[in-house]
Amino acid sequence: MQGWWQNPWRLMVAVNAAVLVGVFLHKIALPPFVPYIHLLVDYHYGFTKRALIGAIVSLFTDKVPVGLVFALAGTIWLVTLGLFVKLFHRTFGFDDAHWPLFVFIAGSPFFLKNFMHTLGHFDIYGCVLAIVLLLIPARSVLYVLIAALFSILLILVHHIFVLMYVPTIAAITVLRFYLVQGATPRNVAIGLVTLAAVGILFLVAQFVGTVDVPYDEFIRHLQSRMTDPSRTDLLQFGYIWYQPLSKEFADTWARMPSNILGVPVFALLIWLHTPLWRYFARLIEALASELHRRIVIAALIMISAGYLVMFVTVFDYSRWISNWAVCMFLVLHATKMLPTSKDVPPIPSDERKTTILGWIVTLIPRVGIVRPF
């Protein structure tokens, strides 16, 4: 126990665990929104966007209890935690030198703490599949096919994944497979075919996956799957299966004047992770190949551009910023797996400013869903 108190970074890990428990208890006691309806929508009326999870649930039960939202979400959160700890151990290890890096990633309000706050939302599925890609071997073209399968599954879960995590999955595939195994004509052809398939599926989900029966009939079907059909308040977002892209743009821009006020807060939260970003920059600079450096930077720009499109399309800004940061964390791990020309010093553990920032990051419980906090 004395070692934990003497090492502030290990103590921060313990405090983060306590903060996570607090976020969980607050979520259960005062849920701001229960994304229950997504477990009710299935393929009853044919192919439907945002319906894969509900369709899978329908294979096991005709009636969906509200508690299943938290049971499924809690399970996937625990799986994500376990896989990330394994990934970090494999990539960096848990020696004293890398505790600050672990705190700035695992203890970030962008990551596990915010996924706890957003229990029931599907964002975490993209994260966990990306972590799986970082853990499995990338020795054959099968890796590309697995990445494509993950992307297809995510788009069937929610088509917004085409901007949220599919670019990160593509970046991980390029960094772990193509930069190591080589861009042979066969490998490139398979990559282009799978990329086209993912793109076509997104277009189908976006423009063909709208429910084509009257709204009242759709709601009656959802009520037939509820354990308590009287809870019509849980069906208030049924309109999103009918809403065209133009309406999403209009709603987002109508809210923009008030929601844009949160941007300085997001910028501050990103700045609090400065030691992490500096380490990432040093890691990129240390890559043995100039081509590798350029591709990593291009991947970061591509991922960020996707989130910029999301920012002007859908107004869940706190979620977007948080998931963007998580994607940066994941690409950092993929970058660490590339050959380097020199050793990269870890984040200094005894620097006063870094320690203060670590404590601040540790004590911030989460970022939120739409507005900061």
C-alpha cells in the first residue's frame, strides 16, 4: 500500500477506479436518457438502418426489458476495459515509466469514464472492435477481410460509424498490414474491393434503410416488443428512422449557436492531455521511415476530417469529441507497433506540470453526450 501512496501515478489509477464507480452509480440513479428503442427496432419490415443489435436481441427474446440496455452495455464496457488493459500491456507494459501514459489514456474523461456515462449508446462497439484489430495478428490478407467485416457490422449497427470508427479501422489496417506486408497488387485489390463494399453498404443504409410503413404502425410494432408497452416515453425518438439527412442538418444547425459555446471547453479538455500529444508527436518523429510518418499523419487528418463532418451533421458534440480522442489513442498504439529509428522517452513521471495535469484528467468524471458535462 505504501508504494501506491509514494507513486502518484499509481494512486491516480486507484482514484480513477473510484471515479468510475461514481459515474456508474450516477448513471443508474439518474439516467439522463435510456437508449432503449435501439433494442426494439429489428428487421421486421425488411432491411432497416440502426437495427442489427435489435435484430440480434429478437432472436433470443420477444419481449425486451429496459434493464437489458444496461446489461448489454455493461458487458461490452467490461470487455472493452479488459481488452484495452491487455493491449496496453502488450504495447507498452506496466512498468513505472509508462504509468503516466496509462493514466492519460485509460483515465481520460474522453475514454472509459465517458463510455460509462453513455451506457447504451453504440459508440463503444467501434472502439472494442478496433482494439481487437490491434490485438490480433496482421500477417495475411485475412486481416483486411476481418477489418472489412468489422466495418460492415458497425454500419449495420449504426451508419454513422462510417465516420466514427471505420476510418480508424482503415488506418489500423494500413499501419499494421499494408506498411508491414507490403502493398502488392493482390493486397491493394482486395483492400479496394472491401472499401467499395463498405461504402456501398453505407449508402444503402443511409438512403434505403428508412422504414417505409406508417409511423403509427412502426410504433405499435415496437410496443409489441416492450415488456411495458405503456412506457411510450421510451419511444420518443422513433422519428429518427424516418428523418432524412436534410432534417438532421437542419436540426444541427438550428442548435449550433448554443452548442458551439462548448467548443472552448472541449479545447481545454484536449489541452489537458498535452503530455500525451507530445509523446505521440515524438513517437511519429521517431518512426524509421519517412513514408510511415507521412501515412500516420495522413491517417490522423482523415480521421479528424470524418469527425468534422459529423460535427456539422449531428449535434451530439461531447460524444464526437470523446470518440475522436479515443481514435487518437488507438492510432497511437498502432503507431507504436511500427519500426522506429530511436528510442522514444516516456512521459516524464516526475515533472510537476505533467503531474498536475494528470490529477486534473483523473478527477474529471466524463465529458457528456451533447454539451460538456
